[in-house]
Amino acid sequence: MGFPPGQDQPPVVVLSPASKEGTSPPPVDVTPWQYQQQWDPVREREEQREKWAANLKRRTKQFGAFCSLTLFFYLAIALFAMILVTPETMQRLNAADPSSGLGVLFVITPSIVPVLNISGLALVGFFILLVLAIIVSYLYAMGESLFASINELILGRAKRHSTILTIGGLFFAMLAINIIYYSLIRTSGISPTVPDYQSEPLWESVFGFAKASVWEEIIVRVLFIGVPLLWIDLIFRRSQLLPPVRYFTGGGMKFGSVECTLIAFSAIMFGFGHVQSWDFWKVIPSALTGLCFGYLYVRIGLYAAILFHFAFNFLNIPVRYFGDAGTVTLGLLSWLWLAAGLIFIIYYTMQLARFLRDNVFSYEGASSQTPRP
């Protein structure tokens, strides 16, 4: 029968009395040791490594979800401060001199080119639209992914990052990159130009940052990514044509070669658009941040890019409005976010390397895959 030496019969299975009568419990396996799977130390070590890696990934996602929720809590404080300053801002804008430049609407070519100057009630209405766009973006993000983010915090097993975690992870990574970048520049003895926002009135900062958070996303992400994609799909890729409104609101797009090229182009334009107010040292971090804006616009939507922009621009507004309480809150959270940023830099570097390997350097060249957040 082909049994091992010394064995002339198959493994013995002893049935309990209850099993003979056709009821539970099941048979008791008393297979001789010759038939049992031998212990494999190599396989056991691999299984232990896999369990360790899975546990590390789960803990990391929980930490990222926690940090992202603290970011959105802080953004709620920034929103509250913006709303409190809104009445004064509206009054100041209505009385502002048209030559002050507050109502100048511009495009990036990549230099700043003014196209329209509004004042009076038109400027006030424009500001109200900016505030509403930011509030709606925040509420939509919270309503769409709050429960998913809480699930990531508790279980850490979500297959795909929630909107809150995606925005938070990119924010932490870019915050850490900016801190490291400017620290290295200053260490080398270079003093980069930084606009003195602290010296301007709070209402003017609120208006300027709100304008940048919304208007810059429209003139860069929509005009340099959404509109070109609409024309390209209409002319060359009609089989991939999306509903027309999707090209203006973003979200749900594939990451093909065309999309990635437009994201990179918009990021470069965005980077050079900061030279006029800052200097050339601002191009690199702004371009890298522009890649994040483009990614959020293509994958999630315009509202995510606006919220991401708002997070950077309004980071210091609670400090200026609430004083010491805002300073202590931001100081404590900054250390937490910096630690998260170092982790997410490693994570996104690995994800980018995997995306480039699978889509750029592979022979098959599958160009429609979406990079994981």
C-alpha cells in the first residue's frame, strides 16, 4: 500500500461513543507522528515576520488616523476663528480702496498675471463664497469619511485610506519636508525670503489665505488638470470620457500617463507661481506640495485639495486669534504631526517607488493604476 517502513496500516482514527451513534463530537485524530507535518523553522520565521509586519502596519494606520483626527480638530478651531473674523473682514473689504490689490484675481503663467479687479459688494460677495467653499469642503470630508477614520483608529484594517487619513498623511509628510528643507537652508547660511504675514491685520490674512485656498486650486488644478483632460478625452479618448462636471469637481479619475503629466505640469507652475511673493527657494517645496494637490484633485476631488490648502494656510490663524491657548495647542500638536510626517515620508516614498516600478519601468506599462494613498 506504500506505507512508511514499519507501518502496515493507515492512520488510526478512534471514534468516541457519541460519534458511533452519529452525533458530535467529531472523530479524534490519532495520526502517527510519521504522517504529521514536520516542523519547518524557516517557514515559522516567515510567518512570524508576516504577522509582525501586519501588526506594524495596523498600528501605523491607527497612529496615522489618530493624528489625522487631531488635524481635523485643529482645522475646526481654524474654521471657528475664520468665522469669527468674517464680519470685520466683510466690513473692511467693502470699504477697501480698489487700488489696494485685495480684489485682484489672477492666473499663473507661471508668473502672476492679474485678470480682474473687484471691489465693494462684489469683493464682499467673493469672500463669502470663499468662506462657504471652505466650510462645505470641511463638512463634506467629515461627513464622507469620519466613520471610516474612526474605524481606522480602532481597528486599523481599512483596505483603503479614508479621505481624512489621506489628507492628514500628505499634510504631515509635507509639513516635515518643509521643516527639514528650510532648516537645511538656514543651516547653510542662506536666509530665504518669507512674507511678513504677522505684521498685517488678522482680517487681511484671513481673506488672503481663504482666497489662496480656493482661488489657487481653481486656477491651477481645474485649469491645468481638469480642463485639459476634458479636451483630451473629447478628442482622443472618448471611451474614457467622464461626466463633464467631473472634470471641474475632480475625483474618481485614473492615474494614466496623461493625468500624471498634467499633475506634474500643474505642480511646476504652482511652484514657480510663488517666486514673486517669496523667492526661488520656495519653488521646490511648493512644487512638491503641488503634486499632493494634484493627487487629491484627481483621486478625491477639488474639495480635498481646497481643504489641504486651507490646512497649510490657516495653520497659524488660531495662534493669532486665540493667543497663548492657540500657541500651546499648535505647539503640542506640531511635535505629534512631525513624528507622523517622518513616518508618512517613508510610506509615500515606498508607494511612489512601487507605482513607478509597476507603471513606468515595467515592460507591460499598466498606466491606469491608481497609486495607493
